[in-house]
Amino acid sequence: YFRFVGHLYFAVGDIDGFGASTPLAALDSPELESDPVPSSDELVIYFGSARSDGDAKGGLDIWASRRSAVSADFDPPHAEVTLNTTGPEKPAWVSPDDCEIFLIRYIPDGVGGTTPRVMSARRPR
């Protein structure tokens, strides 16, 4: 899973390299998509998006999408409203049980810039 020119893609790799990339069209928007982080079973994907629809809070927010099988397309994504603020966030890692996520949140530094902070959030199983 990777980003290229603001869009998300998937490519299968083996010892000889990677095959052709496939766009993850179900996750795409006219805005920037970045930082795809799939769950260990690849049935859930978290990613950053600058889209402004749905429950977006502004800037770069964390979005997620599910699918029923690895061979299926992802469902339409939704904003992870409990993880997002009006500042930028992006996912960095998700636990194998999909109950904990590490994210990068950019906190205003008081002098016109931002400082990235690694944070985590946990939910019950």
C-alpha cells in the first residue's frame, strides 16, 4: 500500500519485485490521500485525507475503510471522528487486533508552525 501523486495504490510483491500497481479507487477523492496503514488481515485500511466531505474536521484527517475479503473492494471510507481534530493528523501504525492506533498529530507551536507528536488511541476489543 502506497501513495503516489496524492492517490493510494496497492501492489503485490515477491522475491523478484513488485507487480503492477492497482489504484484503490474506492478510497479516492479529488483531494490529497496519504499514509495508508492496513490492518494485519488487510480488511481495514486507515489513511490520511484532506477531503472535506462527511465528518471531516479540516486539514488532514484520519479516514478508514473496511472490506469483506482481501479480494473485495474497500467500502466507502468514513472519517475517524474520535481521532481527528481541526489540525492535521495521519495514521502511522495499527495493532494486529485493530484495537490500537498510533497517529501523528501536528500541534501548534505558538510561533506560527506546528510540531509533530506521536499519539496512540486504544479501544476495547
